[in-house]
Amino acid sequence: MSNKSRRKVMVKRSTKFQVRPIIFSLIAIAVFGVAGYMFVSGFTGKSLPPAANTIDLTADMGGFSQSEIHVKVGKPITIRLTSLDSPFHTDGGGKHQWAVDDFNVSVIAPAQGTNTVTFTPDKPGTFTFYCDICCGGRANPTMQGKLIVEA
């Protein structure tokens, strides 16, 4: 083998060895980028699109996001309840409820999920809403609130 052909082989080998670390680095950056995105998105809340006459509530072991809700009598209203607790929660499996006995309305949101209920309040007054699935139920002051129906 001549010196010229040896140099060609050496150049090919050195180029091959220079490309491997670059490819490895690109793959590592892609893997860490995807993992970082998944990690961050797991801790950020998913925003739901706004809707007419819809009240967005979240519930977790600390209570409801709103302790008082104002609505008008005779106007349909949708409650969009989101549970922030995980399915591995030992008390209620992460599910939460929003219920008002006076209007015979109840909705249960699955763990880390959302559910809706639509109803029309037919009488004015102040009514109690609550979660009775976990968290001490009606006895827990953070798991209840007031639905104020105005004329």
C-alpha cells in the first residue's frame, strides 16, 4: 500500500471518529430536550378554553379555587370542575365533586381530569356547594362554599 492510499485511509478513519461524538452529542441533546419538555409540562396546568356562562373551578386537598360563586336565576350555567390531585391519592383516589343539593346537581372530576355539568338555577338565594368524596367532605370548611343565585 502506498503512502497516498494510507493517508486516505487515515483521513477516512479520523473523519469517522470525529463524526461519532457529534452524532452522539446531537442525540443526547434531543433526548434531554424531550425529557425536559415532558418534565416541565407535567407541572404546568393545562388551560381550558373559555366558554360562555362557564365557571372554571379547581379542587385539590386544599379546597376549591373559589369559595363563592355568583350566578343569575333562570340563566343556564356550566360548572367545569378540574381535580388537581393525582390518582395515587389515598383519600378518594384523586377525584373531587361539586354538588348543590337544592338544585339536585352534582359533577365528579376524575383525578387530574375535568368534567362539566350544566344546570339552570330556578330560585334566588344562597346555597351550599361541597365535595363529599374525600377530604373530610361537608365537615371540611375548605371543601365547601356558597352559590349565590341573584334575581
